[in-house]
Amino acid sequence: MNMEEMASLIGVTIPVFRFLRCFIATIPISLFHRFVPGGPTVRHVYATLTGALLSYLSFGVSSNMHFLVLIILSYASMALYRKCCGLVAFVLAMGYLVGTHVYYMSGDKWKEGDIDAGGSMMVITLKVISCAINYNDGLLKEEGLRESQKKNRLIKLPSFLEFMGYCLCCGSHFAGPVFEMKDYLDWTERKGIWTKSEKPSPSPLGPAIRAIFQAAMCMWVYLTLEPQYPLSRITDNIYKQWGFMDKLIFQYMCSFATRWKYYFIWSVSEASMILLGLGFSGWSNSSPVEPQWGRAKNVDILGVEFVKSAAEIPLVWNIHVSRWLRYYVYDRLVKKGRKPGFFQLLVTQTISAVWHGVYPGYIIFFVQSALMISGSKVIYKWQQFVPSNKRTLKKMIMLSNFAYTVLVLNYSSVGFIVLDLNETITAYGSVYYIGTIIPVAIVLLGNIIRPRPVTTRVRKNK
């Protein structure tokens, strides 16, 4: 069976099939990495060469050229101007990424069944920026630093080979997850939690097989649902004849079906990271102790589908990118002694939008997300101020936060999927902009209805 027949069998185009073949190949390549003879230098070479080879087979030689430009610019900022290398690398890397977004226009290619190196550029961009910022933090004293800064800061400049291995490690640049340079170096050199000890090395086979099984299930769900709920139907005359609830349910199903594609991708990445060993995050405190593989996990499927509050979404969806945004954008916008507010949230979401691409749908989705999270926080505050003896009311408010999150998230996600401005406005307008109006209304109400903390009076018997 040739490539065209195999691609047709699973219902994808040849470019997508070529990418999937290389993406899935990260699993055996990661497994073999555990048995590469030699020391850290050989491991860095193996990580660099396998990553570059997979990129070449997936996207062609131009992909590695773009990666190399991004890597050289960022490394030069660290080597030549350490005092401000974090900011310099951020501007240069994000600027180059935006340029490649404009060059590739990946969203249009995806709709046509094509694929390019844009997604990999996104992952490498986060890696080089975090490395530069952590090297910048290495100049600062530990006093006054956040825990994440203390943990990840770099005192010594990594070699260029170490930097290349970090960026291209065994295909992890295809879809993440994003990890820290400090962790990569410790893992490569078998330090920290990867140090050989009296405990036997944890076997990755069980959790890796579970992740592979989960990936297969997610792909099956996606291939089953996606043809039934095409977003192109939103512009059809038949859609315009539907009632409000039918349109809302259809939009929900479109978003629901699309999410399984991402669940599949991150499940494959999780399996690769586990087999690599870099997904290991230490031992449990239970008895007997068990190995933990949280460093490999990038999504909690049940957590996403049954999330209680929009504010919890970053904890369960694209977990490592959400953590990156918090460590390197959100937290660093907050001045000492002050609390974060809507401004920090909006800037963070805007940078996330630009990182994803230059399409209006991304900008609209992430601005919507900032509103959605702010509205959810208001509902949560109302819930917190309800007396503990009024359990029914507390549960009703908690349920309303869940319903609010499901409604606004799936409504907003349509913009993320269609990308085009007119199609996004058409989709939102067909349900009377309900997912925009409700968050704005709740945020405004939150400034009017400010419940006071409940105090209990203690009566003294005389």
C-alpha cells in the first residue's frame, strides 16, 4: 500500500499523513534515546540530529533553516548581551515567529489539507525565550525571586550544542510539551531526579502504553465526529433556518469535535516524553512509592470537558504553554506588592494570540478568553461569600459557573477554528453574540454587586 492509499484510508491528505508518520515516529526514536551509548554530548547530538531529520522529512529543508535562524538569534542575545538577553530574545524570537506566520499563513493551509513548520516554530520560540530569560535571571540574587525563577534560572551559558539539543529534542518541537532548559540538562546529565540511586529506574512502558491507547481513542473520536460537524455549514442556508438552540448546540459540537484532534496530538507527545524519560517528575509520597509522569502531561481530557470554572482551563488545557505564559508573561507584569488584574490577563492572552498566528479569529478568541476568565472569577467570588450553611445556593452558583464556562468557551472556540474575521462574526452573530454579552454583563455586575465577607456573631451568655 503506497502513501496515497494509506492517507486516503484514514481520511487525510498526503502532507498531513507525512507529518503524522514522522510525528508518531517520535515514539520509537524517544525509546531508543534511552539506550544511546556515550555521555551527555552524544545524547545532545542524537537529540539534534533526530529532531532535524524528522523536521526535514515532515516539512522539507526550509523548516530547519528557519529553526536555525531562530536558534542563532536567541543564542547570540545570550552570548553577547546577557544583561538584557531575556527581553532581546523575546522581541527577536516573537518578531521572527510573526514573520514566519505571515509567510506560512498556516491556517489557510490547514483548511486546504496542507501542513507546514509553523507549529514547530511556535514551540521552539517558547523554548528559546524561556532559556534566555532564565539565563538573564542567573544574574539576580535569589532573595526576592519567585520559586519558578529560583528553580529554572541558569548561572552558566549552555553550549550551542546543548541549546540545539534542547530545541530539537527527539521531535518534541512538533507539538511540545514545552520544558525548561534546566530540566533538559539535568535529564541529559542524569542529575536531580534522574540521578541513579538505590531505587530501580522507573519503567515507562505502562504509562506510555496508556498514553498511546488514549491517542488512538482520541483519533477515532475525531475522525468520527469531525465530518458530521463541519464549520463550513455555518455559512450554509440550512444553518440559517435553524433555531437559536440548534445553532448553539451545533457550535458546541464543532468545538467538541475539534478538541479531540488536540487530545490525540498531546497524547502522542506524552507517550514520547514518557519513553524518553524526560516526562518523569519524581516519586510519589504514597507507600509503596510510585513513579510520577506529570512532566509529560499536556492535557487533562476530563478536566477540560467538565471544568468547573474558566479560570481553571489553563490548568487542564495545553498545560505547559499555560505555565510558560504565567511564568514568563503574566507574573512578570505584576509589580511587587500588587495583585494581578485584568490588564495582566489581557496582555497575556494577546501575546498568546500573536504566538498562535496573525488571524483575526485568534485575536478575538483570546480577548474573549480574558473576558470569560474575568467573568468566571466574579461568579466564584459570589460563591465564596455565600454562608457555608447555605449549601444548596453554593452548589447552584457553582453549577452556574460550570454552565457559563461551557457556553462561553465553546462559543469563543469557533473563532479559534474558523480564523476568518467574517466567518467568526457570522458565527457569533447567528447566536446573538451571547458568549460575548454574558461575560461583559457579569464583569460589570461584579463591579456593582460586591458582597461583603460573612461574619458570625458570637453571643456570650452572661
